[in-house]
Amino acid sequence: MADEVMETLRGLTNEDTECIVDAEVDDDDEDSDGVVVPELQGTLSKWTNYIHGWQTRFIVLKDGTLSYYKSEQDSGFGCRGSISLYKANIKAHQFDECRFDVSVNDCLVWYLRASSPEEKQRWVDVLKSYKSESGYGSENSLKRHGSAISLVSNTQSTTSAGSFTKRGIRGLKEKLAEIETFRDILIKQIDTLQKYFDNCAENVKNTSKKEKKIETMFNPAEQSVDFKGEAITFKATSEGVLATLQHCVELMIQREDAWRRRWEKEIEKRRKLQELYKALKDQVAMHHNDSPRPRVLIHGGPDYEEGPHSALCDEEFYDAVETGLDKIEEENQLRNRLKQKSVSILTSPTITASSHKLWPEIEKITMEQLHYARLGVGGAGGWQLFAEDGDMRMYRREEEADGLVVDPLKACHVVKGLTGHEVCKIFFSPEYRSGWEATLEDMTIIENISKDTLLFLQTHKRIWPASQRDALFWSHIRRVSDDQDRDAHDLWIVCNHSTEHPDYPPNAGKCVRVYLTVCLVCQTFIDPPKDEEEIKRENITCKITYCSVVNPGGWAPASVLRAVYKREYPKFLKRFTNFCIDQCKNKPITF
């Protein structure tokens, strides 16, 4: 037995050992044609960042590594990122039945979503089973390595060191498994020697009792043991154990040094954060009466974005939204007018609005909104005054639909130097919209129904952590008779109302569809009367009534939406009227 073991020890070289490993790996990774195939691949949604959100990516599991590509067609140009499953933790999400996370030490996390719960479970099962079968689910398993490799590990110090560099903690677990193999070999050797000596002792005892007996049950000469060979084998095995233990100690020392360096970095980072916190605290205390508390924008993963299970509390959610709105406001202050990204140029309409299929709805909604706009704000309507600035008054009612805030809004404002026609034209015309719509990202005219009716698709800038919004609506402008106010020169109305279009279904992409009904009613008053002298802009006053009901969709907290409305609606009306004044101040008066 010892001769065969020693011959094996002498015959195996590093190259032979690597061939054995490669042969076993190739048997797992190649099909009958010799083509390397992945263990699992498919298309999943991957969380990229708070700006782009979920994106479709091609995911591949191969050789214990999970990699992702932009698409299957781009998989030949190199992966965009990868995670080793030997170090990863696979966890299904607690609430989202289609999502699972793959993380490494909480510093690298992939948030993945499948198209169905069944598909998600298939990925989770395969990833977890592959991790457990790789040798990291059991301390006693040594996958893809036989005892022959363990026996010659004392001659493979270079290979083992390289293994640690490439595999990290995997090398430590493999070496511990090798020690288990060495232990089994030593136990077998000790059992063989012990059995031989026990037989010798039993034979001597029997011979002393029966001195005349020539034959015995055990003949040491016939069943001798190669003590020299066993000693050499025992020495080789013991040296292997010692070498492996030394390697484990070196690995632990390296890991200890790495953790110590990380600990020192964390201590330094904590010290800097404490200094920053103290400076901010002192700054807030100094300017407590003049400025609001500092807001921190948390750039988290998908758990921190808008949704029924958002990890952000209402206050943090509002702080993040408010910070995003402030940033947009700062960008607007750097330029007088936003550049419009896309306005479809369509041919002039060939039909009138009254012959369009939407006309009955347009006529009905427009007249209803005109009626509501001219009603007073008192009585049992439940209107609450929530903003007042000079001649501007803003009222709202608290209402919810399906758990979402849809507070109706009514605003009254008086502006000097503008006519009702001029204000309504700017509100209606697409060429002006990007100038006063601060959050507008993209605008497309879906259909040019008539000169006074357009069909719009608008996409608004995303304000993290809320999802991005879009709106599909028709917009109609007209002059109406004013029989309720004899002092008014004319009366104009613009009405916007959400509608549907087969080519633009709601919530089909990354945007959440907003549903709205908005009307702007403007009356023109002239003082002195127009027949006494030439009318100038200082003689003109425009009374503006603005009404809106907006269903934001999604799952933003109700308290956040109401706080945003209270903050943004007055700012919007002031920004819009100031824009109108700037556009009309050097132009002829238009009635």
C-alpha cells in the first residue's frame, strides 16, 4: 500500500494536478459538442440608479460568476459588471414577489426583478443551489478536488498562494477541507498499524498457552507491513497538514490586516462625518430663525423610491422632493427660458374641432369647468385658503380617490398690463410652454385637431424619490360670452383634460401617468373706458381664475403631496404671470 501511495506522490506534478482539476471543470461546463455553455441566462430588470431606475439587462451565470450585459446582442463585447457567487448572498425581497437581491458584504448590491414570481423563484433556487454545491454551503465538502490533490498540496505552494489571491476566502475553505482529507488518511494509517500490532500481541499470547502447537492463526512473516513505506507516507501526510495549517495562518493574517485597514478607514470616515455634523449643527443653530433646517438627499436603492413599501418616512420623502424642486428652480434662474426638447411639427388641421370625435367631451368639460370657475369660494364648498400673496388667493379642498390625494385647487389672481386673451394664449400655445412649465422635460403634439384644440403628451422631469410622470391630454381655447360681469371687456378660457390614445398607453414605460382637469379663465377690465383715449397697458387689468384637479398616480405619501401642492402652486402661478408680463410688455395689446 505504501509503495503505491509513494509512487502516486512522486508521479503527480503541479501540471498533472491542474489537468485533473481542469478536466473535472470541463466535464461540468461543456456539452457533448465541447462548447462552453452558461449554467443559467436570461433577461431581468436591474436597478441602475435613482435617475434611470429599472433597466432591462441580460444576466448570465457561468463558472460561479453572475455577469450582466446591456442586451443579449451586446454580450460579445464584454460584461458591464459581475459578482462571484462564492462570496454573494442571495435574498428574495420581503414585499415585491418578483424581486431578489444579490449582495456582497453589503457594499455591492444588485437589485434584480423578474417578469413573474415563478421566474424569480427559478433564479433564486438556481443561484442558491449553485452556491451550496460549490463547497461553501458545507464545511466538510471539497468539490472538484480529490484526495490526490490534497496529498500533493505540500508541493503546490505556488498554486495555492495564487488561489488565495484570486479566490480570497474560497482558498481558506478549500484548505480547511484539505485538512479533513489529511485527517482521514492519517486515521487509516494508524488503524492499519494498530491492527498489525494487535494481531502480533494476540499471537504471542496464544503461543505461550499452547507451546506444542506449531501452526498459529496469525503469521507475522506472511502478513508483514512495510514500516519504511508507512513511515514515509505518514511523514508526507504530516508535512501536508503542517503546510496547509501554515497556509491557513497566513490567510488569516492577511484577512486580519485587511479588516484592520478597513476598520481604520471607517474610524477616519466616522471622524470626518462627526466633524461635518457638528459644523452643520452649529450653522443651523446660528441661522435658526432665518433659514430652514438642512435637507439631506438620500440616494438609495429601489427601497427608497416611491411605492407602498418605501423605506423613506414622509418627512425624508418630502425633503428629497423639495431638494429636487429647489435644484430645478436654481437651473431655471440661470436661464431666462428653457429650451424646448421636442415639439412635433404637424401639418395644419383640415377639420374643425366640432367635427372631431372628442368634441362632445371637449364641449361638455369646458362648459362645466367655466361654471365651476365662476362659482364663489364661500358656502358649504369646503374651500380652504392656504396661500395669500398680494392680490393672489389660493384655495383647496382635501379629497382622496383610491387612497391618492386629488385635492381640487382654485386660485384667484389679478395682474396689471395683460389681457385675458394674451394670458390664455400663452397658457395654450406650445411654443411658450417650456418657458413657464418648470418641470417640463419633453413635449409632443400628438394631434393638431384644430387651431384652438391640440392633443399633448408631456413628460416631466423626475424628482427622486418620486417616479417620473407623464400626462396625455387635450387642450382647448375659446372666447366665451360674459353675461355675468358687464364691466368685463371679454372672457377667455383654456381647458386641459386627460384623455386616451391607443399609441400611447398609460404606465407602459418608466413613467407614471398623471390624470388632470385644469382650466384657466381670464377676464379683461379696462380703466378708463376705451372710448375716451387710447388704451395703454397700464389701463388694463386681467382677473385670473385657475382651477385644477390632478390625480398623480403612483404611491407618493398623502402628506408629501399636500405639502408639495402648498409650496409649488403659488410659485407656479407667480412664475406663469411674470412670464406673461415679460412676453407681452413690448408688444401691441391683443384682445
